[in-house]
Amino acid sequence: MPKFAVISGFLGAGKTTVMMALAKHDPTVAMISNDLGEGVELADHRFAKLSGCSADQITDACICFCHDRLIETVEARFQEGRTLVVSDIPGFGVGALEHVYHGLAGKLDFAPFTVLIEPATIKELRAGGDMAHIQDSQLREADLIVLNKCDLLAPEEIAETCASLSECYPKAEVIPVSARRGDGIDDLCRALHEGSASMRHPEIDYDGDPLQSEMGSLSEAYYQYYARVCCFDFDGTAYLRELAQEITVNPVRIPHLKLLAWTPDGDYGKVDWLSGQQLEITRPFARRCTELAVIINATAACEAKLLDAIIARAEQTVSDRFQLEVTVHKRESFGMGE
């Protein structure tokens, strides 16, 4: 029986990377990228397609609140012969267990509700950081907890962390993976195909002040534009790196930032920033270029207008530095509490 699974988890947990690893490992798996921007193309969706994965996207709303679109998208993939469709939700989308699994009970068959976590988030959770309530609520929804980015941990650290997660969240199975290297992806794929959702009702106050306060402190921005240089070529990877540095070098906390760009001939590069970690060149360009299409997706702990201004100022500063002519196609920002 074909199944659908939500892949939840905090910002930067590696939801897209895990879904892409599943799709590359097993051709019966298809993925959906989901986010809140209106009419935008998501960086994750374009990145998956450029990487050769079967990928759909649902924008303008969380899948918690667009059931008809979700069912239509999932069933289209089932009709193609896919037996597992996985979708992420926005990085602080607590409540998908209630709204998607229970809301669509009897309309879809569900694989275990899956929540990703990675080492930096675990440290923040243990320290009681300012997003700890969201992180804990996500994990309490899980049938499967996936400890991602295990390539960053020693074997004894993986064992200790998995044991700790099992102790804190005893109703969930814990699977360690490294989506980047492919470690553990076969185990995760098997668990999703063979397992079923428990359909539990964890005791989470979805409308409570702590959860709503943490979510309400965050804003998101989507920025899409075309950039070209007239008289020479330039280093697209260096451009994305300097753009990310310009965006993040300010007092505003930016938990997650994604920058993706591609050329007309199909070359592409991606840079990611996760708060508290080094800037990551997820994929460098293979060669220099003269033009780029660029997508910026950012989350920040500030008002939406300020985040929009930070990105716009950074884009202009760095594009001027590289002597690029820019045409902006999409510029949207909004607070998560709106």
C-alpha cells in the first residue's frame, strides 16, 4: 500500500537533504517541498530538481492547511508508481501530526511521523535555548526520530546521543543517519516503507503562550532575482558566499539561510548558513559564469520589514561589488505570527 510521510524537524536539520537521499536511494520515493511564501519557487525544490530528484512543491501555505492540494499531489505520484511520498513542513511547523495525519485519516495511508534533529539543535535543546519549546514539541510528535549529520559525530557520541533521545522520547524509534554520506538511509527507507504511524495524540499545548511566543518572534523572507555581468565572467560560488556573509553579519539572529543560484546551461551552486555553525558551501559552481538566477530563503528573529531590508541591502552591496546588473522578480517577507 503506498504511503505518505511527513518529515518534520527544526531549521537546518537537513530535511531536504534527507528527502533527496531517500529519493536517490529508492526510485519508488518522491518528495514534496513545502513552505509559506506566496507564489515562489523554493530553493529546496529547485535544488532537488537540479540534482535530478523527483520533486514537487506546495507553496502559499503549510500542508497542514491545504489538504486538497496535498492529496492531489501525493496521489499523482502514487499513480506514477511511487510507493512512498515524503514532504517537509516549514521549519517550526509543530502540529502536522494533528492537522495532517489525524486530519486526513482514512484518506491517505501514513508512514511513521518522522522528525529530524542534528547535533547543533540538540546542544541548543539541552541548554534550554530560546527555541527549545518548539524543538521539544516537534520531538514529542515523532514516531521516528532521525539523528542527522552523524558524520559530524564520533561513534561514541552517536551512541550516547541516540540513547539520550530514546530516554527522553521513549515512544519514538531513533535512527542515526548521515544524509550527505548516505549512512543509515537504507535503514530509514525501510522503516518508512514497512512501518506505520502510531496516530498518537501527544500532550502538546499547540495554542499555548510558550509555543506561540517562540513562533511569533520569527520572520521569513523570499527573494528571487536575475543577475548578469556585461563584460567579463565571475565566480558564482564566491558571489553566494559573500552574499551570505553580508546578510548574516548583523546583530539580528538568523537561524537559517539558503542561497541557491543556477546558470542557463544548468550549472548551479548552493550556500547554507545555520546559526552557530560555519557557512557551508553545499555545492560549488563547476565553472565561472556571466549570469545567474538566484533564490534566497531566510528565517530571522526580527520583524519582517527589517529582514527584508537586510537582504535587499546585502544583495545590492555584493552585486555592486561584483559589478552585476540585477532584475528582482520576487520580494516577500512576513512574520510567522501574522
